[in-house]
Amino acid sequence: MIDDFDQVLAAACGGEEWAAAVLFRAFQPSLLRYLRWQERAVAEDIAAETWMALAQHIGRFDGDEAALRLWIFSVARRRLADHRRKAARRATQPVSPDALLHTPGGLDPAEVVESRLSAQEAVEVLTACLSPDQAEVLVLRVVAGMTVEEVATAVGKRPGTVRVLQHRALRNLVHQGAWADILVPEV
């Protein structure tokens, strides 16, 4: 939560560096965790592209802090999709099946919490046993702090579908023995 968001936004629209720094500090950590979960190798590059796009168009933004968060993550998702399309066109060698099997899913969630994994590692462990749609919804709800409606807009699904995906994700975490009770956001 940014104190006096309207003032910070107005200053950022006016090109004030301090205001851009406030926005960056507020949103960059969750943006990076989301992007690292999606594409670890290029997360920082995509985050930088996202901030560049936002800097170019912030003057046209009109909304509150939640709308800005939604806008940031929507831009990041589009940049990520662009990156994946470009990578698919450039791919000349197939990925080995062994490379696709590597996930952090073999860890016991209790040990994960006790060993105090970084937030990024915790996200990866908890989403390893989920479908991509379930994992994305859960990460956007928990890490990005988005509402159901914001997630629905960001991923192009209905709010009811987002609620179902979130419910199934949490149920899967419980069945897998993951610590879903520490992640349950208000539905």
C-alpha cells in the first residue's frame, strides 16, 4: 500500500524520479517473484521491459493503486508472451525430456518452511504440483495480492473460473501435503 497514492501517481506522470522509485519499490518485488516463477532466466529482463513500457505510458494511466497493479502485471504477462513467441521461433534444438522433469516438487513443505526458503523458492515449491492455470491464479492472488476480479482481467478468464482454479489449487496443495493454510487468501 502506497501512502498518498494519488500524489505519487501525479508526480510519476510528471516525470518525477522519486515517484517512479516509490512505485518501483512497491511493485517490483512481487513482479519479479511472478516473473521468476514463469521464466527464471529472463525474469529481470522482462521486468525491465515492463517498467520501460510503464514509464512510456504512465501519463495516460487513470486509476487507483489496484488498477495500477493490474496494469503492471498485464503488461508483464504480454511481455512474457512476446518473449515466449520469439523464443519458440528461434528454437532450433528440442528440449530434452530430462530438462522438463526438473521441478522442486520432491521437497516436503514442512521442511521448506523450517529451512526458511526465500519467497521465490517457496512459490516454486508450492506451485510445482499444480496445473499451470491453477499455479498462475494462486501466484497472482497471493504474491501479487490481486483480487479475484483483477486476476480474471489479467488472465482473460471469468471471476468464477478464477475462484474455481484457486479452490482447486488450494485443494491440491492440501492433498499433496503442502501448507495451503498459510496461503489461503480471502475468496
